[in-house]
Amino acid sequence: MKKGFRSTGGALIVLAAALAAGCGDGGQAVESRRPVWVVQPQAAGAGPALAFPGEVHAREESPLSFRVGGKLVRRAVDAGARVEQGQVLAELDPADQSLQAQAARAQLAAAEAELARAKGDLDRYAQLVEQQLVSRSTYEAQKAAYEAAAGQARAARAQWDVTRNQAGYTELRAPRSGVIASRQAEAGQVVAAGQTIFIMAADGGREVAIDLPEDRIRQFKVGDAAQIELWNNPGRRLPGTIREIAAAADAQTRSFAARVALDEAAQGEVELGQSARVYLDQPATDGSLQVPLSALQRGDDGAAAVWVVREGKVLRVPVTAGKFGSESVSVTGALKAEDWVVAAGGHLLREDELVAPVDRDNAPVDQALSTPATEESR
């Protein structure tokens, strides 16, 4: 047993010596490449960097109300109903308005009768004054009485027209075709003149209402391009433009209300009340580049830098950090837009280390392996 153990040990020693000799003859052990996730920096302000939640509205939203007050006796439509121009939406109790119209009609009849009597008297006095049977002053007094009766008749007719119109105001009709967005009153309720009964969204333009933060309001203006993504259709973005920005900030939220109009071709793809996200491009300023926050590294001296992959190796490129965002940071320096930057795990790397760059989907990035290194970057 001891002799066999010595033989095996001797063979192992010989094999180890042979391997050592082979390495000594110039053979090199293959160094494994560390996989790294790389991205290309984006121009600061390029792309839809800012997203704002919003809700789809009609461009024209009208509160509908009665011109007169009264008891609501019938509501003909409900929220969500489609209506046509002139369609009856609700009715008030017409009894009081009918009585007022009857009273006005009676007053008009009395005024017209008084006018006819005054006209007959005036004609008779005109004949008498020609025959010099009455004085000219008496005739002038009768003429004034006739003119007063004519004025009373005109006033009574105008009052009759007003009360007749008011009787028609007991029916609330749609001013244009559209959709009832909401209702604000129920049958049996006593409503005042001008009190909102329905809110109607007219046919036509659709837009998204958003709020712009106070610290970024100067970055945007009416006419800027936007992209709208509906919550129920993620990934598909519809074109639009900023149509309106409020002149003053809301007193409580300190944000500026804005309306983003959808392009005409996209109008039929949205429904009222849908939730949406609006993407607005940030204007480019100093030509800086944006990299993920996790890509920025700090050296022992506190200087900022990023790792860049060229020819399959990582190089440390010094940069100057600018404005920090929620997910990215703008940088300036020797970094180029065509570089491939290590997005995470930079604290584990060392200069000239061999790496295997992959993208977000874990696919190899061949461009990062073949990009030549320049003396400037080194």
C-alpha cells in the first residue's frame, strides 16, 4: 500500500511539472471577460424625457343650464348619452311660466283696446278742431293720450314676448351635437336660473389636460410637439401639440394647467375621461450628454468619471457632472455620443479590464468590441 501511494504521488508531481513547463514555454491562460451592461449617452434634452399624467377632455366642454328657475320634472338623458343639436335634455314644470304668459297676453289685449279707443278719440277731435268746435290745446292733449296708449301697447307686447320666450325656456335643449359628460341635477329638484344641469362635451377636438411644474414652465410654449400614451394602450404614442398654457399658476398646487391637443388623425382613438401620459421633449441647452445615474463614478480624489468600453476593454473617462435628474445625469467632458458607457457595476471594474458588453436585453453589443480607442480618450 505504501509503495503504490508513492507511485501515484510521483505521477502527480511529474504532471504538475509538465504543466508548469508548458506555461513557461509561452502559453497563456485565457482571461474570462466580465459581462457589463452598456448604453449610449443621449443628448441632453433629446427624446421625451419628461412625462406628465393627464386625462382626455373635449376641446369644448359646456355647462348646460336653464335660463329660468323652477322644479325639474323630467330628465331625458343620462351621463354618457350621445345627443344631437336641438334635442330636449330636461324639462321644468311649465305651470308658472304658462300663467305668467297668460297674464302678459291679457295685459297686451287691454293695452291694445285702450290704444284703439285713444285712436278713435283722436280722430274725432281732429275733425272737431278743424270745425273749430274744440280748442287746439284740447286736441293736443288727446294726441298725447293716444301716444301714451301706443307706448303702453308696445310695452305690453314686449312683455308678452318675454314671457312667451320664458315659457319656452322650461325645455333644456342641446346647443350642439356631442356627449353628456356628467349630470348635476335630478328630477324633482328645484333649480335656479343658471344652475348647471349637465356638462356636455361637444363633438370635435380632443385634448389631454395636464399640469406643468412651476420650475419647468419656461421650458415649454404653445405649439411644442408632444406624444400621448394611453394607459390602456401602453407603448403606442399618439402625436399632439401644446394648445394652451395657463397664464398663472394654481394657488394651491403651484402648477400651470395646460392642454395638449391630439392631431386630427388620432381623434378617433381616444375616449373622454381616459387616463393618459404626455411626453414632452426638453429643449437642448449646452450640448451635454445624459447617462444613467448608476454610470457615474467617483474616484479617490472625488473627480467624476464613467467607464467606456472600447476594443473590448474598459477605459475610465473623466467627466463633469451637471444637472441631476430622477434617473439620469447630464455630463460634459471627453465622453462622445457614440461611446458605449457601462451603466452599472462600475465600482467593480479596473482599467483595461476585458469585458463582454451586452445591452438591456442581454444581447451582445459588437460595436463596443470593435470601436478603436483614441489617444485622447486614453
